[in-house]
Amino acid sequence: MIEVRIHGRGGQGNVVAAYLLATSAINEGWHAQAFPAFGAERRGAPVVAFVRLNHEPIRRRCQVASPDFLIIQDDALMNVPGITEGLKSGGSILLNTSKSSEAYASEDIVHSSLVTLPATQLALQYLGRPVPNTALLSAFLQLTDLLPVSSLTDSLKERFKGEVLEKNIALIEAASKTIPANLWKQTANA
């Protein structure tokens, strides 16, 4: 089973990201779960969403405590104590920031692989709004090769139409081109 924890703030599309990833997996024949956990429902409040993917039925129904992957939609959250807590040894982190991955090399991040993506900047460029979720999902799929990026496009088509859909498709195509392919494939297949 592959477990993903997505950290962000209200308004960044955390919950939508979890549902899109799960829908993409289900459409590709996987079993999947996606669900959020949040306190006060307000823009800017910390939000966590969880995703489980497996080729077998998933019976676990608790929050993801030991994820294989973290997707962090706001680099300011890296200053929150415990944000990487539970990340499996050899796990990987995808971080939305304009800083390079090397800028975090000195950080004490539990022997993980950290890749950065300026997802908010890309979202502003393609969507005109600072919503980094689809760019990060595209990068995640490119890094892991768990699912084809086209499965994300298909999930978007189930949820959006018209100009919003077209802009998101352009965004995921741009994001996937900025990330090395299959960098985390071994972790995803472990």
C-alpha cells in the first residue's frame, strides 16, 4: 500500500488534491481512499489530507501516520514542528517553494528525498490564482510513475469544464516538464 499525506492551508486545494489523486488511481484500476482532517474551516488554516493507494482492497480507516510520501503545499509549513513526523525511512517530500531542493539539504529531514517545485508561481501563471494542487499532483505522478499524468487529466475532466479545465491541463503539462521523471519510482514500487 502507498500512503500519501498532503499538508497545506485552507484555500490551496488540499482536499481536492487528495480526491483527484484517489480518483486518478481508481480510474486506473487501483483501490484508493482520500479524506481530510482539519480544524477551523477558514482560508489559511492548516489542512491535512490523506490518500491511500493499493492494488488490493484497503481496509485501514485511520489517518496516515507513516506516509511514504509527503506533499507540502506551503513552504512556511516546513517551520511547523512535526510536519515530517512519521515519514517512512527512504520516504520522499514534494515541497511547493521557489527555493531549490539544495536549499533544504542542511535541514534535518529524516533521510528523505526532497524535491521542490514552484507550484504557486506556475499556478499564478497558468490559472491566475495561487492554487498549487494540480501542479503538485502532476509533479508527484511524474516523480513516482505510479499513474500516467493523463489519468490526472481524466480526473480533472470529471470535476471541471471549459476554461478552468483547459487552464489546469496546461498547468499539469507545464509542471510535469519541470520535474525529473521516475526519480521516486523505486520508493513507489517498494
